Amino acid sequence: MTLKDLRVSKGLSQAACAAYLGMSTRNYQNYENDPKKANTAKYHAIYQKLEAYGRETPISADGSMAGNFNTNVITGMGLQALVRSVVEFKKRDCFETMRQFVTRDIDGKICILYGLRRTGKTTLLFQMISELAVEQTAYIKVKTTDNMSKLSKDLEVLRKNGCKYVFIDEITLMEDFINTAAVLSDIYAMMGMKIVVSGADSLGFAMANRNELYDRSVTIHTSFIPFREYSRLLDIDSVDSYIEYGGTLKMENMGFDDPDSAFDDVSFRDDESTRKYIDTAISRNIQHTLKNDHYGEYFNQLRELYDKGELTNVINRIVESMNHQFLLRVVQEEFKSHDRGSSRELLLKEAPADRAHVLYDVDSKAIVERLKAIIDVKERRETTVEITQEHIEKIKKYLFMLDLIVNCTERHEARAQEEHTVFSQPGMRYSIAKALVYSLKQDAYFQSVSELDKEYIMAKILDDVKGRMLEDIVLLETCKAAPRSQEVFKFKFDVRGEYDMVIYDKNTNTCRIYEVKHSDKIVEQQTKFLHMEELNEIAEKRFGKIAGKYVIYRGKTQDVDGIQYVNVEEYLNGLAS
């Protein structure tokens, strides 16, 4: 009986045999089709090994690796069906990093794909699988009842069947993952398997990477979705859309990997959906990871909160409080600022006479106090654990590890420097800010004006909120894209004024100064600080000659009296990844 006869008698395809033998399909075909190989020792070794098929874990005719698996292992036709579901989707920018890991010789390391919910992790896995030989690939969807022992047994079965590529989704659901993760790198990756793991519990990966997987992993973060990527993936070239919904990928385009998204297709469409996202994607992420840290190393100050069932509530409060403080600064400056131009000043200049004075006549002090009362969480009297600054700092540290908040630099003329905290998910910030702005409707005088006027005024205030958010977006994305030779920061002067952004080039000792405006119109007031000679002189003493002055706004790109007006969508799309 020839090798081909043996294969046919067992009902196997050439691809399935190749996978079982750990060979490429083409190499196996050469032995089956080339008569010169029929009498070689290698041919007989292949024949004997294939003859043993059936006494080990079998490979079915479609290339799937059947057997008594302990976890949810998908191969063959089942895997092809999953892959077909992502054919129409565009690839995220980080896909190339995963491809390089899978296709290059990097033994002894695993690839970790992590990020918050609805950022396309499972889609990325399936897109990578679509480029690999299905008979050499397996996908495992982890359940909460799984553990590393069960997973290890399945990996051994897959290895014996010639599986080279294993993609393990939601691996952080395993309770013992944080403390046993090194099994994947130290054993199976060292034996030549390419292992890619993913999960929504980003903090669990960060902790495992600091200990069990130290220096034995390639990490890919999905939480931060810059405007240029959001625009490319969703075909939405509007910075306003990014402000309102940015941070996750909407269900109709990319979000099928999250079963909850079937009932909630836009994460930040309103205050309720935003709170749900904070609870499920952030608070439970942190709580789940701390619960599964068996050594208790990361609980310390938070142990009492967790034991009393109050940890999730505190995390929610801190996330929302950071957003509220952002809005409070906006509103306070709106009612006090003369330099920036506020909503009430805009109303006075632009609105019809009957609505122009509304924001002057409302009780601005009461409005600010009402916002402060909202920030001081109402449920405090219902809690049993007194929240300390240590609690807050610990949780903020975890939010940084989750890539939810990012520190950009803010410099001052007097040489002081502080961190300017920016949310990486603008939709979350805007949704909560919008809900708080509408709380201004409770003001007694404000309630007396017409509904049409209320909506007009609310829109003006929200436009100010978008303006501040746009400053943060431009600063954050420029910081992330800047080469090592450049420093990007906000610069504040001692007496008055600030540059929304400065880019200092250390190689040339020159700087560029920027104002960022949400407006789509050119207004002389926008360039006031850029034109002030005394401010320019201070900047040049610190950061070298000013090589350019810019206003980033929503209008057309053009030069106006030596100031470069740059369209914000064009600017953000032009940043290097």
C-alpha cells in the first residue's frame, strides 16, 4: 500500500496529513507524488507515523484536530467559519506588529493583545488566523471554568498534531492566569509554537507581564484609537464624531467580538451607556484582576474596599470625578474668563437680543456649586469605608496601566512642570460632561426661558466643552506621534496667556507654537497670544527660535498674515503612527 492509499483509506486530506505529521502541505505532497521518494527511509518513516493515526488524537478530513479537549478548541472548518466573519473589516494599525510576531522566528516569547472592551481584539485575532494555514492553526475561547492545567493539556495535544499557531481569547478569565502565565512562554513557545493571547482584563496582562512573563512577551495595546485610525476604520472623517463617540469601535463596523454590544451598539451615546461601559470595561476589569491575584500583592490598600463590595463603586466614582473636575474647570472659566472668550460672551456677540443675556442673568455661583455637589458623590453616606488619598492614587495608577488616562506635560514660565491628565477615550469624557452640562437646566432662572433658547445655550456651552477636549486630543496624539528628538507640551505664562501646544525640536533648537480652536472660522482673537511679542520672547529664550505659528481649527488649511491655519482633521490624519 502506498502512502496515498494509506491516506485515502483513513479518509484524510493531504493538508490534514501534513498537519498531523508536522510538515508543510507541499512537502507532504512531494513524498506522496514523487516516485523517487517511495523507497527512501524518510518515506517509510512518514508511512509508519501515518499508519499510527487513530491510536492518537485524530485529525479529521477537513483538517480539524478532534480529541478529548478540556477547553473550547476550534480548528478546521469551524475556524474557517469564524475567519469569514471578519473578511469585510479593515485592519487596525497594530495588526502589522502581530503579523511580524507570528511570521518571524521569535522563540520563547508569546504575543499579548490587550485592551478595553470594544477595541477590536477578537477581530484582530481572526484577521491574523485568515492569513495562516488552517490545518496548522487553533483558536481557543477561554471560559471562567478553565485553568492553566486544562489549557496545557490541550496545547500538548495540539503540538503533537502539528499545530504551529495557537490563538487564545479571553485568557484572563482563568483565575490562575496571572500567577501561571510563564508556562506558555517557558514551555510551549520555547518548543516553537506561536502563541497569541488576548483578553479584556488589561490590568491582568500588565501584572503578569511584570512578573511571570517578564521580558518574554510582545505586547500590543488596543485601547487607544487615534483619530486617524478611527476615521480610516469607520469611514467617519469628522472630529466632532470622534469627540462624541471616539474610544471604541461601533458595533456595525468592528464590535462583533463583544456579545453585549448587540444590545448597545454605541458605547457613549448617552450617560447611561457610558456608565455601563465604565462599570463593565473598567471597574470590573480592575476588580477581576485583583481578585485573581492569589498572592495578594496588588490589593494592599484596596483589600478592605474589595471585601466590603465597594471597590467597583469607588472606581466608578474616581473615573467620573476626573471627568467632572474637567467640566468644572470649563464652566468656572466660562463664567470668569476674559482671555479665552466664553460661552456667555459668544452669546452676547452672536445671539438674538432675547437670549444674549441669559448666561449673565443665571445664578452662576449656584451653578458651579451644584456641579461641585454632583462631583461629591451622593452615595458617600451609603459606604462603610472611608476613601483615602492612597485609595485614589492606587486606582489612578491602574487607570494609567489600562491606557484609559495618559499624562501629557504642562510647563510653566517659572520652570515648574506638572502632568496634564488626558482621557484616551474622548467619547466617555464627552458623554459625562454632556450629562452634567444639562444639569444647569435646574437653575430657576434658566428654567424660565423658552425651550428653544435653552437648547441654543446648551449647544454653546457644549461647544466650549468640545473646544477643551479638542485641545487635549491634539496634544495627546501629537505627543504619541512625536519622534524622540521632539518634546510636546502645553505652555503657560505667569501673568496671562498660554500656548495650547508647543513642539520643541532638540536637534535644531527651534520650536513651533500652536493654538487649537473648535471653530471653523478665522477670528482675529484666535491668534492673540501667538502675536504677543513679550510672550514670543519668553518662549524663544527657553526653546529657541520660533519656526512657525499655527492655529489648528475646523476650517480650511490656509496662510493668514504669517499664521498657518491648519484643518484639524488633516492635521490628525497626517500624524505618523
